[in-house]
Amino acid sequence: MKFGVVIFPGSNCVTDCYYALRDVLGQDTEYIWHGTKDLNYFDCIVLPGGFSYGDYLRCGAIARFSPVMDSVLEFAHSGKPVIGICNGFQVLTEAGLLPGALLRNKNMKFICDNVFLKTENTNTPFTNLCSGEQVLKIPVAHGDGNYYVDDETLKSMKENNQIVFRYCDAQGHVTDKANPNGSLGNIAGVCNREGNVLGMMPHPERCMEKILGNEDGIVILKSMVNYLKGGVING
Amino acid sequence: MDKKAYEKVGLTSGEYGRIVDILGRQPNNLELNLYGVMWSEHCSYKNSKPVLRMFPTSGQRVLQGPGENAGIVDIGDGLAVVMKIESHNHPSAVEPYQGAATGAGGIIRDIFTMGARPVALLNSLRFGELDNDRTKYLFENVVAGIGGYGNCIGIPTVGGEVYFNDCYKGNPLVNAMCVGIIRHKDIKKGTASGAGNAVMIVGAPTGRDGMGGASFASTELNQESQENRSAVQVGDPFMEKLLLEACLELFDTGCVIGVQDLGAAGLTSASSETASRGGSGMDIDVDLVPRRETGMIPVEVMISESQERMLVIVEKGREEEVTGVFEKWGLHSSVIGRVTDDGILTVRDKGQVVGRLPAKSLADEAPVYHREYKEPSYLEQIRVLDADRLEIPADLNGVLMKLLASPSIASKEWVYRQYDHMVMTNTAVAPGSDAAVIRIRGTNKAIALTTDCNSRYCYLNPGVGGAIAIAEAARNLVCSGARPLAVTDGLNFGNPEKPGVFWQFRQAVSGMSEACRVLDTPVISGNVSFYNETDTHAVFPTPVVGMVGLVENTANITTQAFKDEGDIIVLLGKNGEEAGGSEYLKVVHGLEKGSVPNLNLDEEKRLQDCCLELIDSGMVKSAHDCSEGGMAVALAESCISGGLGAEVEFETCGRKDFLLFGETQSRILVTVEKGKLEQLKNIVGRFDVPVLELGRVKGEKLEITVAGQKEIGLDVRDIETNWRGAIKCIME
């Protein structure tokens, strides 16, 4: 079972994801250079956060043309799990693997802070160890995390249970005040129709250890391990 | 040669004469420009050198003192901390976003030039009062610029300070600090040696931006400065991220002899300084430098301050290894010349020699000035504070709330929320406590980081103010559980040619030096920024102290937050009622005067040792330095951070307002479990430090009784809303 963390030029959470998987969870993990095409011996791909290609033009817009992305598309279409965190989420929407787009934060400023997430779908490779509606404290750090999608798509996303995380308060109430960036419906993370591709703006890899004051991210990464081990997905 | 030519590049007639003596002839235009930038104050420290010699710069742990791109201090296990602070004041006054962004970019390069991976950024910012649009614009864009650069490159901005005072209106101060971690064996130096070795320029192509920035930084700001935007560089953090990764990968190959960042004075300083350090010369051809603009003449290439470039000295025959690594990262790398053994910097254009000058004369032989100094006359009037004429406010609750909403004291969340302070996943203590703490992976250690300076104290008494800046920085680290290791200083002053300003400078450095000696924190790197003046006034003397400390065991990391109901609140150190120079006097009485608080360095040292011993013993649950706003603000901050109230009592026969809001030095508030109080007192007794039980952590209110009367009674939630929202409310 092998995890791969993709390095685009300008990705800056590469080491963080690698460390979280390899050192904190003890998983076999390798870096994947953006020029790589062969992803055959990986079981799960992580598109990490950062500023791929400087986020010039539009966040994730250039990275989607990296050679590795053709293979990531293929990998995802074969049903294997792909997670995009922050910039990785932006790349996945640009690549068409996930619906919607991420716009500038409503207040037009970069936001780095702890936020709370309500888990709305535990039937995914990334949330199968979460309890129903579990509230997780996970940090965000982005300038463009304002999720937007058209009404029709949103409707079908709801029907398909594709909204995985929403911003909420510490008690799990999804309120305007708990929405850090103006995201439509407080959406913080979504998956594809098949459920094997997840994009989320918050950074679970940043809260995996006691010394960092927060371990809520563990459940997400452990869910991935559990899924790959053939663990049961919640029904 | 036209007499004005040397004036145009910022040189005096005396300096011009010296150049003619060195060369034995008149310099040509290119050569003159090179001397102009290299002999500017910014590059040569010609006004400050003799004074800076006062600083203690060596110590058991110092691996690299001043004189390199950054200082290095040992933290054991074969590891070391690399640190430096630098000012970007003038660029930020004119073009705040790019000025601040490139300030961060420049200081990051100084760190990885030494071979280290940068792990944290800090800053020290000063603006005018937030009562006008121009200042808000500067504040907003400086913060955005620092964030824009640090967030993109992926180095956490973990701490700093922001102050507001009218003396900075028109001349804000933007000091950026970077800290890196390195293995001793990987340390790189800015040295060019070995005739025939290749001189390569790597990273971004060269353009016309930042022309003469070093000279621009060495004059006062005026109306014309606003037009001087071409002296401000433009930053590209994405490019720097690639450069950072490529350089660290390159250093691993072992083919690099020396490396230097192209900062102030660009290729001129990088070439002449590396050659001078190595006792070598260099023969370079500007035609081989990759450009991003056409039609650049040789002098423009030599003094351009285009960002994200490095000069690398590479072992002869291994140039292709460099090209390989940089191509992988999509970056330029070009051989532009060779190291020579003649000590001469030879500049060519398409092979033709266009300048020949001794490298050492550019880098190290600028004239040194022993400036005149004299105590400025303003001091006499502001020293005296007639306290009897100040009414004691009836509503001390109101005073506390007003102080907590004063932008210099209020929460800086509006600022640090815009900085990614968590990337790299090492931030154990985020912004908002006494110091930031970064754990060192693979060890049980952590480092604590802070920047500090109360410039009002320095304005009222630069000697004591300078010493307090060092003492307070060290105290902040100690409160976090760290033993202070070393200092990087950012000395921001007015025009040194004015005797009053130079007196402030000398006094401040002297006060800092004494404190550094007693507290065993040598100065290992730093930066001097003079000419921080506008048409009407100079800034307060502002010697910013950047300090790093070592937490030997991460279990000892301590924060200011109250932890548990029932814990006993104890004051270490002598309580006092010194109000001179306080935020209270300024905010409530509109006065910036009086005697600054007294500082006894021996007492301070004992206090800090005592606090560390207590933390080591494992009994301290929280520790917080009492600084701006005094005891009442310190208690309020610990309540807010912990989400808990406190009940506290003081005795006094003096003034209640001075007791609560005065800024007496050498005081630390700690909390312990009730059952451990006696044990604490025993340890404190060994250090001969005064100790006073003040009260306990309790409920949801902060209640302070003074001389039997309840003076403060506020809900922690109300205090927090007021403190947290103050800056946001002004800015949005």
C-alpha cells in the first residue's frame, strides 16, 4: 500500500503531507514529481497545498496541465482514491475531477485560522472513521477558498451526497458566522459522484500531533489507510 | 569629469578623492556608480561601524557572528539556528506591498544562502496612528505584502510586533526576520576562492527594477521619494520558492565553494564581497547575465536589485551539475565569469573591459565616519512628569478597556490571520503568546522566537530603552520555556549626520550591549537603517531586537494562558508603580513623557534564571511577561488566552492607576497548582527573587482588588471582544 504526494513547482505543503503519512501514521509514502506519468504502483494520490506555479493566472489553472495530471485523471477514473488539499482542491476543480470553483475569499484577504467542520458524508475513503456529523477542528490557510457551484450542479451534488464537509461552529451549527470565506452553503469539502476523489480547503495534515495542539486531522488520514486496507465504509 | 557626477551617486567630494587615490586615476562612470552603491550607508555601515563594535558578538554557542549573510548559533545535536533581521522601511513607505514583500524575500535569501532551510519568519512593524487613510493604506498593504510573500513561499510567519505612533507617520518601519535550521556540516559561506572556479548567476533574470535601492535607503524621505518607485524592487515568491529548493538541492552536491544572495547593490555587492572575503578577485562579463529587458547598459546590470537571484561560486569543471539542478526547477543558471587571484573586480561587456577596481576597496574600504553626537534638547522637557497634576481616573474598568483597545496593545489577530503561521507543521505556539515556538523535528527540542522594542522608552531614554528591549525579548523567551541564545538587531534611526540622532544611536547600542553581556545573548547579525525621517521629524529611535531561545525539552513549552480553575497566580519580581513612558500615560492622559522604568540587569538575570528553573521543575502552568499596559493588561491577556477569569488582590499606599497600569520591568506572572506553592517559594528563594501571591484563577470574570477596594470587575468575554475586535473595527 503506497501513498504518493505530488510536487508541483510551488507546492509548499508537500513535506507536511509526506511527514503526516510517513512519520506520523507510518505509511509507505513517496514523492511524485510533476513530470511523472507512471502512477501504477501507487494506491492513493495526494495533491498537496501551496501555490502551484505561483497561482499565477488562477489557482490551480496551470498545474492541471502538468504531465502528471493526465495520469491522475486516469488514476481517479479507475476508482482509486485521490485527495486534494487546499491548492490541491483547486487543481482538482480546474482539472474537472470535482465540480465547482474556488473564488477569492469574500473579505479579499488571506485567512489562516482554525475552523470547525461538520462531516456530512462518512461514506467515503476519507471519512469512514468519522462518526456521523462529527465536528472536526482543522485549520485553513488560503486566499481563494470561497466555494461556488451553479444551482443545478449543487442540487445533484446534494442528491449524490457529494458535500463532505461544511464550515460550522464548535457545536456543529452551520452558520454564516462560522463561514470563513463566503463559500456557498458553507461548503468546505466535496467529493465526486463516485466518492473516490475528495477536495477540501482545510488542512488535516496540519493537525496530527499533540505538540501542535490539535490532532483532529488524524481521523481523515487514518480513514484513507483504513479504506486501502479494505476497511468497511460506513453505510 | 563633471563635478556633479559623484554627487549623483550619493558620494561626497572627500569620498571621490579617496576613490581617485585608490585607483590612481579618475573612475569611469560605471566604476563611480559601483562605489556609490557600495559606499552607501546601507551597504558599508560607514556611519555605524565604530558604534556597532560595542556589541558583544562572541560566545560559546556562536558559530557565525556578524559579517556574513546571517548569524549562526549552535543548538546541540549537530544542529544550529541561522538568523537575521533586515529593514525595508523606505521601499515600504513608497510602495508598501512590494516594499514589504521584498523585505521578506530578501531576508529569506540571506538564510538559505547560508545553506539553511528557513523555518520561520517574524516581523516588526511601526506605523503612524490609524486615524487617517494613508496610514491605514500603508498598514493594510504592508501586512498583505508580508503575507503574500511568506504564504506563497511556504514559510510560516509566526510572530512579531506592531506599534502605532505618530512619529512613524510618513516613515513606517518594516523589519523582517527569518530563522533557519542547519546541520553544522552544511554551513555555506559567501566566499569566492580558488582562481579559475566558476562564477555563476542563478535564479531570476535581471531587469531594471530596484535601481540604486541601497542609495535610496540612505537618504531621508521627501515628496520626491514618492516618485522614486523604480528604486523599489518587485517580488516573485514563486520564483524564490524554486530558487530555495534548487539551491538546497545544489548544496547537497558538494560542488559549491561559496554563495551569496544578490540583495542591496545587486551583482556589485555579491561579486565584490565574495571576492573580498576570499582574498580573491573576479572577472565577470555582464553580457552573460540573463536579462528580462533589452537595452540594459553594463552599469544597470551591475547595480540592479532584481529579486530572487544568487551568485554561486562553483568548483571548476562542475558547472554542468549546477545547470542540471536549476533546469530541473525551471531556472536560469549562467557562468558569468571566473574567480581570479589578483584581487581585482574586472567587469567586462562582450569581452571588453568596462571597469577594473580592487574588490576589497568596494566591499571593505568605504570611509568610516566618527559622527558628532550630542544629547538632544527635547529630553530635558519630556523627562519630567508631574504626576500630582494627573488625576486618578474614577473608572479604572474603563481605563483597562481603553488600553486593551489601543491598537498597540489590542490583539493583532487581524494581522496574523493573514499570515500562514502553520505551514511546515512545526508551530507549537502560534502568534499571540509571549513568543512563538517552533519544534525541531527529529529531536525533543524547540526554539522560541520573538521581536521586541518599546521605542517610546528609547525616545525618552535610549540607553535604558535599548537595554529594556533586550531584557524584554529575553523575558518573553523565558516565559515560553526557552533559554535565550542570541540576538539579531534591526537598528532604525533618523539621520546620523544630526548629532542628536547619533547620540540616540550610540546610547541605544551601548544600553543594548550591556544587557546582552549580562543576559549572555551575543549579537550575531543585524541591520542598520538610518535616515528614517520625513520633512518634519525623525522616528523614535527604534532598535528592534530579534531573539532566539532554545527549549531543551518540548515538555517545557509554556504559554501565557491560564490553564485551570483554582491555580494560584504568583508574581515573580518586585511590583512597582512606575508610569513614565507607559501606554497608560499616552492613551489616557495624552502624555509621552517621564522617566522610563528602571532596569536592574542583575535582578533581571536572576528573575529569568529563576523562571526557567521553575519551568524546568514542571510546576509552572502559565508564564507571562508584564509589559505595555502593566499588570492589569497582563492579567487580562492571560485570562483571554485561557478563557478563564481571575481574582487578584494588591496592597498599595501609592497610586492605584500606576500600580495597575505602570510598566515596571522584571516582572513575570506565573500560575501553579495550589499544592505546589510552597515548593515554588523554596525554589524562588534560592534565586533571591521577590515573590508575591496575587490570587487565583477563578470563574469567568477578572476581578482586581486594590487596597481593599474592588477596582476592576469585568467579564472575560467582554474584555476579549473589546481586545480582539479593536484593530479589525478600525480597518473594516
